[in-house]
Amino acid sequence: MAANNGRTVHDLRRENRAAVLRRLYFDGPMSRYSLAPATGLSSGSISNVVAELLTEELVEEAGSVGSDGGRPRTLLRIAPHSGHMIGVDVGETRVRVELFDLALAERAHADRPLPTRGAGHRDRYDSALIADHIRDGIAEVLEAAGLSPDRLLGVGIGVPGIVEHSGEGGAEDGGAVVHCQPIGWEAVPLERMLRLPGHLPPQVPYFIENGAKTLGQAEMWFGAGRGARNAVVVLFGSGVGACVVTDDVEHGRAVEWGHLTVRVRGRRCRCGALGCLEAYAGAEALLERWQEAGGRPPSDTDEETALTAMLAAAYPEDGGEPDPVAGAVLAETAEYLGAGLSDLINLFQPERILVGGWAGLQLGSRFLDSVRGHALSYALPYPSGRVGIDLGALGPDAVTVGAAILPLADFFARGGRPLPTGPSPEPSPAWRTTLGTRLA
């Protein structure tokens, strides 16, 4: 039976379940009495939904709270072990795989290092190698936690570049395809590469998105972006990217911010173009510029270690003389980043800009003050007077957390219903059946 607006009773039940699950997840534990005004559902609907969720063991009792003269009210919360998600961060120095329960508590993790800076950057991102690392990491964390693969709600993966999904003019074979020219990925069918027979049950979904978007999702749901309606979350790692969250784009939209032109006929970016922000502000370019200026970054090591050495040279903690070359390159980088942030301020007028990613967090508040000053000086006065620029709150593994949120969000959208074990045939419209008899 369908409602007047085209929604079926099944749709309404799913939406009611989703509303209760979301409210318990973000604001629980809560009583049935509190859930009704919080969700806008009637007390009868709350009773029915809660009864279903308790029977399915998606929700559990969590003590009680006193009421105004009446019996204590039972508190309810999401049962943490009723579902599990995997988050994957395809980073610059490693592929990190983490297994989470519904409370986002880590159950197991696996790290797969990528080749060091001594190798060509395209070799570091060989797509077959990355896919192997992801598959092996998933198997490792499931084994470590003793969890059956069919208990997974899904696998979320944060990757560099533009992600094209089927239905958007994308892959003929279905699934996500990744385009990232800077690392040599030309229409890499990553999802198809991961779906090898016997790896995961076919009903377990993959959710593949740009890493800046997964970082943005994490910070907006659980980090420094909570409560903001318009924000930009910046991923500063080997390269730079951003996720824009507005009222129109609730879950954020990844933008190739690192490939805005900041200097006409400037340095060649790893994407092949001249003068991109990433050619000056990404960690890879920053280390290259230090070396070109006469600095001595350690060789045959990963970028995180090399950047640590650069910071130690520019800001020695042992009272030694600071390296003026490292200091000058960092100061220039701060100005380029600030100019890039001013573009985001002028274009999107956000309430907050949050800087995350391993390099952004490593440079930290010492570096951020200078970036903030340049951003506000380059931006228009009105939007710059309304924006706060701060570091992200979830640490260097926020991309992994954000990737795990992708299957969690799908779980909420399904109202906590189990994943289908196979494709269900769609019923044909009556006109197709009727006309089919004429064409036979």
C-alpha cells in the first residue's frame, strides 16, 4: 500500500527505524519517552520501532533514569557489537585498514607500508599493489577479531582523486572507478579489482570515495565540524584536497582544490599542469622545494619521517641554530596555503575551515597561525570575518574513520535492515506486461 506522496508503508517503517537509530546513535542513551519528541514520531510508533530493534538486538537497554514521580524510565542505546564496518585509507605512505564496531571502537587494524620516496611516485601507487594491500588488510583484521565476513555492514575506502560511480556515466562493469592523474591512475576499476571470488560475500558493499570527502564526513559527524552547517575540511598530506559541506550537499562534495592555479607558468605539478597549489603546498612538493633550495631531507625514507626532519631543522628544540632554508620554505608554503584557503573562503563562505591530514596535523598549530593570517589577508573582508580556521580534531587516522562512516550511513538509511543476500527481481509495470502479450 502506498501513501499519498508515493511512499509505501515499507518506506515509512524504514524511515521511522532510521530516525530512531540515528537519534540513539548520536544522542543516546535515551528513553522511549525522550525519543518521541526528539524524532517527531508518536509514542505508538516509538513503541513499535523499539520493540522491533530490541528483538533484532540492534538496540539494548542501558540502565534507567528517574522520572517526575513515576516509575524509572528505561534507557536505550545502539548495541555496539550488532554490526561492524571496515574503513580503509589509501594514503601517501601506507594503506591502513581498520575494523570498527557500531560504536566506532577499533576492533583490529592493519598497516601496509608503501615504497619510500626513493621510488617513483607512480610506482608507489601501483593499482594492483594497492588492491592487494586492501584485500590482505581486510582478511587480516577479520581474522584478528575472529569475525565472519558476512557480519560486515560494508567496507568504506578513501582514495586520492575523482571517484566515478556507475550510474554517472561510469564503469560499464559497474562499481567505482578512480581517476587520479597525479599518481598515474587512469580510470582504475578499483571496486572490480577488489571483488575477487572468495574474498568477501557478494552482498557486502564497497563504498569508495575521495579521501578528502571521508575526512570531511568524519570531522562533520564526530569532530571539529559538529554543529556547523557550512564548512570546508582540508586534507593536507602528500598532496592537498578539500571537502565542501553546505546545506545543499549534506555529506560533502570533494573538490580538487590542490589543482587550482596559484602561479601562472609556475612549478610543474605532479598532475602535469603548471602552477597548481599542490606543486607548492603538498608535503611531496614541500620536501622537493627544500632540497632544491639547498636543504638536506633524509633520503630513502617516507614523507612523514622526512617532514619531521624538516620541522626539526626549522624549529630545533635543543636550542641549536634553526635552518634558515627550511624556515623560509615553510614560511612560503604557509603563504601559498593561506592564499588557497582564501579562494575557498571567497567561493563558499564557510563558517569553519578545518585542516586535517597527516602533514597538516604534523605542522600543527605553530604553522596554522601563519596560514590563518595569510588566508584572512587575501580573502574578502566580509566572509573572512565570519570564518574560523582550526585543526581537525580526529587525528591522522580520521580518513579511516570517515571511510567507515560510509557503510554506517548506509546502515542508517536502510533502517538497520539486513543487507540483501542477492538481487531481488523488480516487478514489471502493468503496462509492460499487457503490451508484452501483444508483441509476443
